[in-house]
Amino acid sequence: MTTPQNIEQLIAEAKAAYEAEEYSQAITGFEAAEQALKANGDLLNAAEMANNRSVALLKSSKPADALACIESTDQVFAQAGDPKRQAMALGNQATALEELGRTDDALAKYHQSVDIFKTNRRIRYGRPRPEKNIQHAIPRQRPRRRHVNYGRCLKPAIQTWPAGSHPQVALGHRR
């Protein structure tokens, strides 16, 4: 059984190798971390390491291997009740299928991923949205007078983001 410190070190080394674009080392590191996590009974984080390994495999132009290592990770996340990582796993599978030229299968996986994000709107932008007491909601009623400045109604909805932390929109705009 591997200690948590050793697993953390394996993960850190694999991430550093990935950032340095040394994908073969990253693949080996993520696989070692995945096996250690499985041995410790942490299937959720092991599935996360499999997803990380698949991304490194895709960067190494090995889509078949990438797909093989993540075929069931979406189910692991679904059973754990983690829709964000489930949707991301489906997106990774779709990317691997697309690289293999299986566009119909890839499109189906992309649609599944989008549907999960749509049904779980609170995971939008990678952070939970408050269920109640949304302070920055746009008023639903229109002003009664025509000469009212409409920009004033929208001002509470404008948010500022610290430099470098603006969320990425991956699936399009909300209507």
C-alpha cells in the first residue's frame, strides 16, 4: 500500500512533466498514481488520474490508448454523484473518438457531456452557483417609464474578476 505522501509526490511529478510537455513521463506518472490510488481503494481519484493520463496520451498522438484508459471513468463519476467530472470524462472520450475519426460517436459523447452540464447548471464555470439569494440577478420586470436608464438595471449583474482568474466558457452561451 502506497502512502498518501508518495501518491501526492507521484501526482505532482506527473503534473510537472505534463506542464514541461514531457508527455511520456506524464503518462507513466499518472498511470503509477492511478494504480496506487486503486490499491488504496480511492477509485474516484484513480479515475481522475486516468483522465489526466488520457489527455497526455492525446497530446502524444495516441488516441486509441487514450480512449482505452478512460472508457469507464464517466460511470465511476456518475456513481459517485460528481456530474462535473462525469461531463469532463465524456468530453475526453469524445475528443479521443474524434481523433480516431469516429465523428458520430464523438458527437454523441459531446452531446451527453453538454446535457449533463445543462441539467446541472450549478457546476457552470467550474464553481458552484448559489441556489438561493442570487444577489446579482437581473430584475425581471421592465421599468415603467421609457426614459429610465436601462444600463442601471444591468449594473448589479456585472462582475469583476481578478487578473488571470476569469472562467473559461467551453460549451457556449446561455440564452
